[in-house]
Amino acid sequence: MSVNVVILAAGQGKRMHSQLPKVLHTLAGRSMIAHVIEAADALAPRTVCVVYGHGGDRVREALSGATLSFARQEPQLGTGHAVQQALPLLSDAGVTVVLYGDVPLIRGETLRRLVAASADSVAVLTATLEDPSGYGRIVRGDHGGVREIVEEKDASDSQKAIREINTGLMALPTARLRGWLARLGNDNAQQEYYLTDVVKLAREDRVAVQAVSVTDASETLGVNSRAQLAQVERLYQRDHANALLEQGVALADPARIDVRGSLTCGTDVFIDVNCIFEGVVSVGDGAHIGASCVLKNVSVGPGTRIEPFCHLDSAVIGERCRIGPYARIRPGTRLAEDVHIGNFVEVKASEIAAGSKANHLAYIGDSTVGRNVNIGAGTITCNYDGANKHRTIIEDDVFIGSDTQLVAPVIVRQGATIGAGATITREVPSGALALTRVKQSTIEGWKRPQKKA
Ligand code: UD1
Ligand code: CA
């Protein structure tokens, strides 16, 4: 069936107290509306039309996609009026699915059920809540069909007692919808053009109205405040954590992991508490991620241990490496197998070959490091001359003494040794020892200066 999707996103979102349009606030690292668009993709829609409001140009700018189109709604005169703005962009064939940009947990699977129910009828997604206050109520007729949707502000006391509510999401035959929207009035408590009033019009035209109920009402939670956004974020993360547990990932605490993107794990991966995964992260078999690590666009090889408090961004970490605690791995880093990067070591745009170690307090930037290299504590590649960056090349089996500065561009050849405290500005030949330290002078029996009385 041909499907149009209309995403309502014109509401102001005043209760967020933010300059940012509400639907651009992020859930799991992506805007709420991006989540809605992704769910809509499950319907393979021919068009997805976003209805945006005043100040919503940022919404347009933030989104892109082949099937996306935009309609501006100004002023905002209600949900029916909002859908009306999208009508010129919709084709009459098939159905139109109305979604909300601030209901981000909706699942594609649920939308498919809604569309399946809308072939010759109007399908309304409903939920049954302990506390239905604030929502439009589903008023059913004698035969159980939906008779009307009554907004809380227009409801009688007996209608207010109904616990089945309108989630706001609907699927409707598009050609019919056009006629119904043209007939909407605003004679109600809020003087708005209610989309929900199409239910009565459909019944007048003898079109059936079906209620499709969600089993888990959290899927249709709307976000109006920061507190609700935080609540929705926790629900999303809980689901994600449960899915990881199902796949066999050992999470120290499923309530203390945040995945803002995609995380793929091999078998017997352990993830300790308070880790954040952003972008696309993969973790190989048997790897161990310590507490409070942040990994963004990283692949971690099998058997690697990342100790607590590490930050890794856009890097490839090989097999059986040891990273941290307190290591920083910056973009463009590639570590081969059995590499050790210890505490307070920063690596940027560098390749480090198998078996090499930088265990304490070092900066390795714009470097190529060979196999089995030992980089002593406090070693720094001076890669920046104030204008340009330069490369440092360290060949296999080099030993670099502590507190060495390697002033790039510079090459240390295979098997060379550098004595502690060196400032290396020229190539060190293979097998050589390079020393740049000043000879120690010693004065015996030195009397320290005394404070004057
Ligand atoms: C609406 C429904 C109500 C349902 C509730 C679920 C109507 C008349 N009422 O209530 O039955 O229980 O949602 O949350 O449809 N929007 C626009 N333009 C407008 C008005 C709203 O784009 O002129 C958008 C909002 O940004 C939001 C969505 O439509 O995403 C719903 O608006 P909101 O004001 O939250 O809905 P209610 O009127 O409270
Ligand atoms: Ca609302």
C-alpha cells in the first residue's frame, strides 16, 4: 500500500525552556524526530512530510533525506490544521499516517499494525492508562467500534472516567482525509481544529474507525519537558541494555550503560558500569571494558582490556591490547595487537605496531611506531611547530628513555636506544645510543642557603 507519513512538529515546546526546537532535543544521541523518521521508514513511505512551526527553520536544516518534505504551519491552530498544511504534498493513493515528532519511542512494527488496520478505515492508535488525564478519550459505541474522540477539556465527567486514550497517532485513507479536514470546525473548548474530529466525520461517511491498541504504553509517551525526555531516555537505554544481555553481553549493571548509536559485541564481552558508547562501536570476543569509559566510533579487538576511565574516539584497537586506566585515544589512532597504552598517555593520529608499549604519561601524535618499541614515561612527540604538524617515525625494537622529546619531523631507526631526558632533533641511526643530556656536576658537602635572622 502507498503510504504518506506526516510528522507533526510545529508545537512550541515551551516547557523545555530551550532555544532549540523541541523535536531536535536528543534521545540516545540523535534528535527525537530522527527516531520518528527511522520508525516511519519501516513503512517504506513514498513521502515523509514534517510539519514545522515558527522558528523551526532549524528543524529543516537538521534533517535531510530523499523522501523528506516540509510544510510550515503558522500560526498553530491545532492538530487538524497542522495536517492540512501537509495536504498539498501528499498523493491521494493509499493512506496517510500521522505521527508526532515528540513521540520518539514509537516502533516501526506498531506502525505496520496501524497501517494494516487502515485499509478501508480510519485506524487510531490507543493505549489504556492508569491515569488518562490530559489525553483525548476513546468513546466506543454499542458494538465496540470507536464512536468519537473527546478531548479532556471538552469531556463530560463520565467521559473523563474512560481510561482508553488517543495516543494521537493515526492512519487514514488520504483521499477521504482531504475531504474531512476541509470540513473541520473549531467550535470547541480550545478553539482549535482537532484532527480527532475526523472520527465523527468518517462515521458520517460510513467509514469504519478501528482502535489499534499498544501493548506497552511507554512506546507512545510524548515529551513535553526535560523530565519526560530524561524518562524516555532511560526507557530507551533500558531496552537497549536488555537486548545486549539477551545477545550474551555481560553488563555489570544494565541500568548504567548508555548507547548513543550502535554497539556490536562478540561473545563473552564484559562491560563495567557507567560506560558510554557513541556512533558505531564494535567490541570483539572476550574484550573487557572497564568502568566509566567513553568509546566513540571505535573498534576494539578480541581479548583487549580497556581499564577504567578511558576516552577513545575514532580509533581501531587491535587484539589483546591493554589500554588505561586514564588513557586518551584520539582520532586516527590504529593500534595493532598486544599494544599497551597506560595511564595518562595520549595517542593521536598514530599507528603503533604489535607489542609496543607506552605505559606512563606520554604524548604520541602524528607518529608511526614499529613493533616492540618501548616508550618511556614522560616521552613527548613535539609534532607541532606553531604552524604545521610533522611526523615522528620510530622503527622496530627502539627503546626510548624517560622524559624524551622527539622534535618532529624526526626518525629513530631500528633498534636504536635513546637515553633518558633527551631532546632528539636529528635522525638516530639503527643500533645507536643517542644522549643529549648535560653531564652531571657534583659539589660535595653543599651548604644550603640559610634564612636571615
Ligand atoms: C493531542 C490529541 C489528543 C491526544 C494527545 C496525545 C488532538 C486534538 N488531540 O492532544 O487526543 O490524546 O495529542 O498526546 O489531536 N501540533 C502541531 N500543530 C498544532 C498543534 C499540535 O504541529 O497546531 C503537534 C505538536 O507539536 C505535537 C502534536 O501535534 O507533536 C500534539 O500536540 P499537543 O498539543 O501535544 O496535543 P494535544 O492537543 O494535547
Ligand atoms: Ca501533548
